[in-house]
Amino acid sequence: MRHRLASKKAVVLLSGGLDSATTLFLAKEKKYDVTCLIFDYGQKHRREIISAKLIAKKAKCDFKLIKLKMPAIASSLLDKKIKIPEAHFSGRIPSTYVPARNLIFLSIAASFAESIGVDSIFIGANAIDFSGYPDCRAQFFTSLNKTIQVGTRAGVEGKGIKILTPLIKKSKKQIVKLGLKLGVPFELTWSCYKGAKIPCGICESCVLRQKGFIENYLIDPALSS
Amino acid sequence: MRHRLASKKAVVLLSGGLDSATTLFLAKEKKYDVTCLIFDYGQKHRREIISAKLIAKKAKCDFKLIKLKMPAIASSLLDKKIKIPEAHFSGRIPSTYVPARNLIFLSIAASFAESIGVDSIFIGANAIDFSGYPDCRAQFFTSLNKTIQVGTRAGVEGKGIKILTPLIKKSKKQIVKLGLKLGVPFELTWSCYKGAKIPCGICESCVLRQKGFIENYLIDPALSS
């Protein structure tokens, strides 16, 4: 039984932030043999790629770096002419939104998974303490799973490929708590959109991250390391 | 009215084959202002990219060449170690199937369309005289349209982005007939998977193409040019 569990294979999308790192360690705890996909897509915070590689190594996982030239850069996360905004949580989708990013990443992940015979793809998306990105919500993943089912050989002739979102309903507080339990090296993770030497503390990603630590009465280890 | 029609914008996926060329000329006839997306994804028949560029120029359209390194090459269309098979139409998906190809292409097209404010994406997929690729069937596009609706800002806050498949129910005979009516420069199109100097005539793509011309009592102009 143990051997069968150990032979499960998964692809994990790893950005280098705390959500994806927690997801990776969760997949490892569930005995998946994991290959991480790390995307270099022109993000200002390329600093996260270094974190992602370190986290993959810490988890003793293979990783594959995918270099991707986004077809257009209509996002403050990509375009140097647009400033990363301060957190506002106005209910409107902020300028850091990257058009169809998770759709592109997961399409590539599905292609990779199908090619190497893997049927599970993990992504650390969550839609409680988040920026309102439409491609982080449950209804997006439900629909994409159906699309992959009807649009791939694995779905039509085999048992299919499934995108798994174990954090989707978790708050940042719960994610940090889970990560602590799983031994996630939070000191290696990177969340700040600005990607300078130290986190800015005021972008939406920084604010959400701090919420997770503060609500657990903790100091973010990335700030003290 | 004419002016309003002229301001409609679309993205057309242009491979350089007869289906995508016919789709491009159909979009032009419908007065769309078109940007073509041409993908260089490691296909053996890179020859088609030259055709695609010539066709875009002939149609007086802008084009954008997207270079894409596929995450794995589990396809005879990409892997030099696997031979392109002869046409067999066995009902099984042939080795020329590229895992999640249309999903990747259309995800990138959706990102591009959303970034530049375009709401229509044309693809020349058809599922009558075809190789049984799951991502060429109507149910795939229906599902992907829903996924794009729930997964993009355009879908959530705007009027959305729609993938249009005007050839989906057409036979090759009908596509060639339509292309002739629209003035498609068939002599510039390229279909053969092998991508040598002249079409092999025996791969599935060649055989389907010839079916289209023969059923219209025509000689393929690409053979005589």
C-alpha cells in the first residue's frame, strides 16, 4: 500500500510564494512524486524564481523552468511603465492582474502532465484573502478541468488530468498554519510584487502575506532572515 | 453602419494550412480588423510558418509570431525520433497529436486579445474530415469559452472574449469551396506534416487536404506551383 501511494505523480505550479510552497509540501505529504513547474514570464518580481528553485530543492523535487514571453504586457506586474499599486482591496480587479495567466500556466502544465503520464496538477490558488483575480476562483478551475477533460487524449482515452486546488477555501491565516505544520521553509518564500531586495510591505501581495503571519501571532521569517 | 462594422477587431490563429487561411479570409470578409497569431512551437513542418506569414501579408493583416518551447515533445509532430505516420483514420488519436496544443494556443490568444481589447478569436478547427484530435471538437471550444468567461477580467467585468469556429461542421470539400469563393491563395498554404520541399502526399494532413480538392474536381494549386 505504501509503495502504491509512493508512486503517485503530480505536477506542482511553484511561484515561490507561500501559497505554492505550502501546496508543494502538502503534495509531498500526500506522497506524490512531484515535478515543479516554475514560470519565468517577465514578472517584475523575478526574485521569486530564485525562491522557487530553493524551495523545490528543499522539498527534494525536480523542477522545470518554463521561459515564457507573454504575448502582451497589459499588467503592472509586467510593464515597467505602470507602477505596482498599494494594496486597496476595492473589489475591483487590480492592475497587477495578468490576462489569462493561470489559464496559460495550467495549459502548459496540462500539456506537460499529459506528455509524461501524470494525472494530477496542483496549484496554490485561494479565493478568501486574495486580490479578486478571476483565475484564482473555484469556478475557473471547475470549468478548466472540464475543458481539459474534453480537450486532451488523457481525458478522452484515459482517466484524465485533474487540477487540484487544496487551498482554494483557506484564509491566509489557515495557509500559514498549515504550512507551519508541514514544515514549509517560509524564510525562503517570496511574495512582494516589487521584487526589490526587501519586501515593500505595502503591495497587495505583501499585505495579504503579513495578514497570514500576524493572525497567527508570528513574525514573517522572511523579514528577519 | 459600414464604419461600425469596419471597427470590429479579431485575433485569428494562423498556422499556414488551408483551414486557418480560409478562416482568416472569412474574418476579413466579415469586416474584422485582424491580427494573426502564428506559432513557432518546434513543429517539424516549420515550413508552414513561412506560408502563414505570406498569407497574412496577402490578406493585408498584421501578424505576431509567438515562439513557444513546448514543455515536452510527446508527439511525432515534434519529436525527431518518432516518424510521422501515414494516414490511417483508425478512430484512434494518431501520434501527431500534440498534448493540449489548442488549449495552449488559445490561452495565449485569450491573453493577447484581453490585453489589446479584442473580443473575438477565430480558429479554423473542424471536426468532420479530421484526425480525431480532441481539441478540434465543438465540445472543447464550448467548454473553453466558458472557462475564459469565468477566468478573465474581460469575462467578469466586460463583455467577454469569444472563440469562434466557423469551420467546425464543414467538410474539407466545403472548406475548399468556401476558400475559393473568398479568394484564399491556396497556392501559398502548407499542410504536410513532414515539412520537406514538396508535400509527402501520404500523411493524414496531406490526405485530408487532397480530399478537399479532389471532391471539388480540382488539382491542389500548391502541387502545381
